[in-house]
Amino acid sequence: MSAKNLVYFGSPDFSAAILEAAATVPGIKVVGVVTSPDKPVGRKQIMTPSPVAALAARYDLPVFKPEKLTPENLAHLKLLKPDLFLVVSYGKIIPSDYLTTPARGTFNLHFSLLPKYRGALPISEVLKNGEPETGITLMVMDEQIDHGPIISQEKIGIDINDNCEILTNKLTQAAITLLTRDLPVLASGSFRAVPQDEAAATVTPSIRSRSRASAFLPWKQIKAALTGQDALTTHNLIRSNNPDPGAWTKIDDLELKIVKTTLLGAQLIIELVQLPGKSPISWASFAAGHPSLV
């Protein structure tokens, strides 16, 4: 069987890692990448390509950075004669005329065990809710968000001290394992897909709901958790906001980022904190320097 042409849609770091793995799968030829436009980054607001765009440039792949997925942009993609579209955290709704363009179909990797945790925040929400496991879902895309029939899934366990970064890394590795196994099946067109159970579906909040303001926890709540009151709930809130936007609190007028916590029995234990403009320090060091506050 000749190699099948794949156009990849994605933007962030973990999506770039998955693209790199997909490019090594036998029988698959990545012929183009669609990603978000360059964005200003840092204090100097330097226009910077997405991690997926940067990776594609290293491999001399055609890169498309449309503000909107228009019919004109689709005409350019059709010149690549795509057999598959693969979408991994692209960040835009894929129009129906795009979905039906590839010969084999348009597929999506979603970082949850669908139909649970549809939407933009599946990683932070499973942590906030204290779930013991999550996973990767490979699905056929349709016009509704994370709604299409499921081809395969890969489960992973969640450790009680995983934060968003750690869990994202675990899920990325699971996604690479799943794609290495299943991309050749998609290319052959011999896959089976099972409709999702709508009765079991849950939806995560909008990505706009995740901000520095939403990551604030009152010191009263954290202090109560240190004595065993709702410690698990507080720990889950903290790790679901870390490392970005970063859980934080105010003790009197002092802002303090809560970098890392854990549990000891029913009590919350603060391990690392960070003052504005400073490096993270141990809670013991902070408490020793601010005895009147704690």
C-alpha cells in the first residue's frame, strides 16, 4: 500500500510532540500542517510561531496559519491530495466542508475518555474533580464538539499529586502509543467506529473561564485544609491550576503562589510557594521568614 497523505491540525507543545511521532509511522506521509497564527510573546511581544509551526518548519513541511478556515484556504489544502486530516488541539472549529475533504476522513485525538469531559479543559477538570483515571480518545470528527464516533481509547491512571503539566505529559505519551498503533488502520480505511453514549456525556467549561482570577484560593480555605478541613478538595483545586495560570492566595496583603501541595492523611501539606518576582521556596522557609503571617 502506498503512503497516505496526512494534513495535521494542531498548535501547542504537546501537539508538536504528537506530530513528530505521527511523521514516523509507516505508511503515513505528513504533507502539510495547519496551525494558529503567530502570536506576540514575552515582554518585547515578539511574534512567535506555534510549537507545531516551528516543528513543521524544521521538517520543511508546508505550513498554513489561517485566521479563519475559509473555502479559499481549503482549496490550498486540496492541492496536497489529503487522505487524512488529523486534529490534535488545533483551537478552532473545523467546518463541515473541511471534514469531508480527505479520502479516508477527518480524525481527532481528545485528551479524555469520551463522552466524559468534552470541550477545551479536559485535563484541568479531571484533576479538579479528583478523577482516578483519564485517557486518550481517537474519534471520527463531526460538526459537533468532541461528539463523533469513537475508534479507540487508551486509559491512564492519575496520581494524587499530578498537576496539569505532569498529566499532559502522560497523556501525550499515551497518544503517541495509540497513534503508532492505529494510524495505519485509519490509512487502510478498515477501522470501526462506535457512537458515543450521549447519556454519559459531560462538558468542560469554556477556556475563557480559566484565568488568574479563577486560580485564586482564599487563605482561609487553605489554612483550614492544613488542619484537615476539605483538604482533598483544596489540593485538587491547586493542582488543577498548576503550573498555569498558577494557584495563588493572599495572606493579609501579600500575594503568594502555591506551587506544590500534597496530602498527609486528611491534611493538606504545602511543599513549595513563590513570592512575586522570586524563585520558588519551601513552605518551611517561607514560614520561617514570615512567622507573623502563618
